Amino acid sequence: MAVEYDNTTRIFTLHTRNSTYQMQADSFGYLLHLYYGRRTKGLTDWALTFSDRGFACNPYDAGKDRTYSLDYLPQEFPFQGNGDFRSPMLIVRDENGTYDCDLRFKGYEIVNGKYSLSGLPASYSESDDDQTLKIFLEDERLKIRITLLYGVLYENDVITRSAILRNEGQETITIEKFQSACLDFTHGHFDLITFHGRHTLEMQFDRQEMNHVSHVIGSRRGTSSHQYNPFVILADHSATESHGRCWGMQFVYSGGFKAEAELDQYFQTRIQIGLAEEKFSYPVEPGEEFIAPEVIMSFSNEGLNHLSHNFHKCIRNNICRGYWKNKPRPVLLNSWEASYFNFTGESILSMARYAKSLNIDMFVLDDGWFINRSHDDRALGDWIPDEKKLGGTLSSLIRKINSMGLKFGLWIEPEMISENSNLYRQHSDWALSIPGKPPVRGRDQLVLDMSRKEVRDYVFDSICNIMNQGSIEYLKWDYNRSISDVFSHTADNQGKVLYDYILGLYEVLERIIERYPNVLIEGCSGGGGRFDSGMLYYTPQIWASDNTDAIDRAYIHYGISFGYPMSVSAAHVSVCPNHQTGRITPFRTRGTVSMTGAFGYELNPEKLSEDEKTEIREQIRAYKKDEYTIINGMYYRLSNPHTENLCAWEYVSEDGENVIVNALIHESHGNSPVYYVTLQGLTEGAFYIQEENGKVYPANALMDLGFPLPKQSGDYEAYTYHFRRM
Ligand code: GLA
């Protein structure tokens, strides 16, 4: 069984195929964390130690026993008020203005199958091996009940957590902080791995040794953000890609978040992740509940690549849903970098004709297609096609593109409103804005108040009106600013707005996917500003970055791959000099880097040379040949581009038979060393034939020695090789 309970010791054990997680409801009713590591039999309560430590407070029920203190014991759900002065998961305020609670174990339930969360994305399971554990904690004074939820995704080595607070009393209880998961380690020498960035340079890998400062990352932007991704890894200081222990925590939520890691006075480590605390103060009225979003956790005893595989499988199989889950995606041409706002119906049709001749599957009309949208400072909210600019109705444009044998896709930014729009002139109070304070603008636009039902209905109806105009098979759902001015004109409490906004967004997305189940929705927020598994529950792919430069993208993809399967990350070949960096890279390199995930082009094909057009046809042919392995195979990082002049990555098909190796050498140098690529994940003892040259290699040598890359003839050269098991 995935979940076990030992009645004598009150120890709960969660088993996945390769990991075990253990906790104990102790004699005082406090829930102590015991173990999260490789799969083990037996109980681990012997790991707890008790001693009288200076300035360690003791619970009243411990009487004169000064050796029991939650200030150093490892906990499962640390809350403010129990004598633990480390950072808690939960802080609540009662009507007297006090902040302390006292939650004790009151019971449990083991349920077959994986729990779901009302109104929030959560991993799901179709496997009979997967189970849910519910643990109930209660505070008798405050009359609050906490249900801790644990989901066990057995085969994927994933344990999920969430928690629900229910107010069973007569007073309002206000939640000031509510984290979704925490891991306490009694000892260890760890590094913290996080992913920071900015617009057009997301997901930059960072690894720091844990020391005695509080390591805090997060987002106060109302979105998961470009600046930090809601994904953290704690790794043994000695852990590498293929060796050592590491633990990952990923927040399944698209709004603000906070992740904290703390090395305490006794060299114990606590790491936790959950909702951002700023601008959050959520009153829960008597009889009401509040749900903390889900966290996906995984443990690997075999290094970081293995940890990533657990997350990749979980997101592909247990987060992404619907028609496009695990399906090859159309190769598309997007109009944005090709023409920005400067197009006509004729120029679009001409681009589409070229696209078809290059074997592209879909044409995507990006921003600029609706009335008055000649610039990014206007018209958001007025989702009416500009027939003058398009040279006719949107329906007729779609028909013409379809009749060329191309699918059609469209860009939209539904959660936004421009001050220069009819919508704003009619409903200025639909924008988040504080009465009496001029709002802070972002890209000259304001954010619609998605916590309001009438706003959500408007957004839903606007999208349906557009979708019903023709065969629109793809929607790029954009979001181009951070949230400021958190004030909803109808909310009874402004501390609720940011959370309710995200629930509102999820509600509209759910309604859209129910209404249009076969439409491929690509998430986007100026690229990767909302690249999280909450969005992936609704949109099975996300535009990874507004940066299409192959070299910057290689770093971005490297970062993404730690927590997300590359198949959910969209990447396009664009022209050089690159519009974001000014860099010139070989066309082939741009193709190699973009073929990492959901593949496409973002350029005007009419302006290409014949050689480039031939190259595009060849890239599409190569992509279609490999796409099954790209979408379903195992992805391995083979180098660290931040410390090496080489960025190499590999896909191994599920059956281990086909291997695709990509390598990108950044700078070319005089009399340069030879670069070797060392493979991973091959079948030990087998032989592999390289398709390009027919050479046969022993798998073990490919994994230990690697194979040499050719001498470069310039900067930024990329290579792709295919190996087949014999
Ligand atoms: C954002 C997106 C881009 C493009 C523009 C259009 O920046 O990330 O890809 O769609 O908006 O305004």
C-alpha cells in the first residue's frame, strides 16, 4: 500500500516506488516529521532526540519536562504559537488580534485515489496504486480544523501536499500566512537550487550553499513571475546530475509565492513553499474553508537528472490534461517578430502562403488584429476584429488560410484592459485600481479584476465570440504586466483579492477548455512570466521567453528542464541579428535549440534566402521524425552551460532504443580543445549505432568517455546526432 499507519506508534508512512516519507503524531498530538528519503522498511522515530536546550520553549502539557521543545523538533506543519521560533507555515489572527494557535492531531483517513482541489489545479491520477492521506488537526480554542492532504503518485516517485483550513467556530479567523508544504531535516550539508531571471532571460540556474541566513525567494507580482520560478531544490552539497540526494518542491499555482530555506541554530534545515504573504490577509468566516494550493514534491537518490525525470513524468501524465496531452504539436509560424503591429490582410495571407510552401502546419496571428490596436498602449478589452486592417472579416481570413491547408491560431490577452478602450470607458471600475490613487501602469495597461464574476463572464463571452468566428485551433493566452494597485471595487476585504483573482482566472480557463476541448492553448506572460504547473493544468504548453536568441534560449531551456518537461516549452526560430540581443547565430543552431520542445518559427518567410528556406524544410522534416521522442522521451542535461563552453542535452526514447544528442558550443577559440559529449541513460552493455556516420559505440564507453565533437568553424555551432540501440 502507498499509505500505511502504525497504530501503536501513530506513525504514518507514504511509499512511492523508490522513496519513503514518514511522520508521527506524538503523545502531545503534535505532528513530527521523521523521514523523506530512499525507500525503506520500518519506522524511524529513533531519529528524534530530546534534550534541555537554552531558550527552547516547552508546551504547557510537557509540564516540567524541558527536553521537549518544538523549537528544534522536525515538524510536519509548523504553525505560529507552539514555541517554534523558526519560520512557520501557518499564521492566523483571531478577532482579538492574537496570532497564535495550537493545532493537535485529531484523526486521519486513507482514501484510494488522488485528491483534487476545488477551484484549483492539482495533479490527478488514474492509477490504482495511488492514494490520499488526510490528517486532521484541530485548535480547540480557535475552533479551526486543518486537513493536511498528502497524495502519493507511486510510480512517479511524487508526493503532493495541500492543506485546507476550516473555520468551525463563531469568529472570523484571518489567515496571514499559509504555506502548502514544508520539509524539516535534522542534519545535512545542503545546497539550495533556485531559478531567477527577468523578462527575456528567465529560469537562470542558481546553486548556493545553505548557511545561516534565511534564503527567501518569491513573487509579489500577482503572478508566478519571470524573476523567480516557484520551484526549488535542496540537494546534498556533493550531489551532481547523476549522483547524490536531492529533493524538489514545485508550487502548482500561478500567483504570487514565497519559498524559504533556513539553516537553524542547530544546523537543521527547513524548506517550505506556498502563497506570498504580502497583500494577503484572508478572512475565513464561520463555516467557510480556505484551500492552500498544491505542492508537488519528489526525492531522488540518483542526482538531479533523475529528480527532473520525476517532475517531467508527473507534469506530462498527472498535470497536463485534455486532447493535446502527449500529442505532437503543430509546427507553427507566428506573426509577432515577423511584422509586430504592421500587417494587412494581404501581408498575412502572403506570409501564410510561404509558410505552407515550407511545410509549416499552422499560422498564428499575434497581437494587432483587433480594432484600434495599432500600438501596445490601447484597445485591450475590445476584442472586435479590425476588418479594415484585416481586409475583411476574421472569418474570411481564417477560411482563406484554412483553404491553403494551414491551421489557424490567434493571440489574445484576456485579463487586461487599456485605459484607451471602450471597455474602460464603460467599466473603469473593472480594472484593479485604488480609489483616489492614480494606478501604476505596466506596458500602458491595467489588469482586469478577475475576482469579479461579471468581469469573468465578460472575458469568457469575449473569447467565445472570437472563437466562434471560424476554425481557431490554437489560442496564445498572454498576460503582459505584473499586478499592482490591489483593490477590487466590490470585494468586502482587499486581502482576499490576489488569491481570488487566480481562482477567477482558473475558473475562466476551465470554462474555455470545457467549451473548446480540442483547442491548443499556449500560456504566455511576456514569455515565461507565468511558467508554472498551475498554468500547465489548463494550457499544455507555454511560450518560454520573449527572447528567441538561440544562445540565451539554451540557458533558459537548461533552467526549465530541471522542473518541467521540455515538451511543454514553446520555442521559435527567428531572424538574425536577433531582435532581443543583436546576436548573429547560424540558422542551424537556431533550429537545434528551438526543436527542444513545441517548435515553430517567428519570422517573415518571404524575406528568407533560398538556402534558409531549404533549411526550414529540412528542420521540419527532422523535427517530425524526432517529435515522438521529444514529447515522450527522457530528457538529460549533459553539461552545465554556466560553467562550460558547451551546452549539451539528450533525449532517450521510453524504450531506450532511440537517442537524440544535441550539442552547442558557445565560443570558438584558436587551437581549441576537443569537446566530448558524455551520454546518459543508455542500456548498459548494449551497443549503439550512430545514424549519421554508421559507427558503432559501446554504451558504457559512451556514458563514461563520451564521443568527440568536430572542430568548430565559428561561434555558436550546434550539432545533432542520432544513436540507435543495436
Ligand atoms: C508579449 C508576448 C509576445 C507577443 C507580444 C504581443 O510580449 O510574449 O510573444 O505576443 O506580447 O504584444
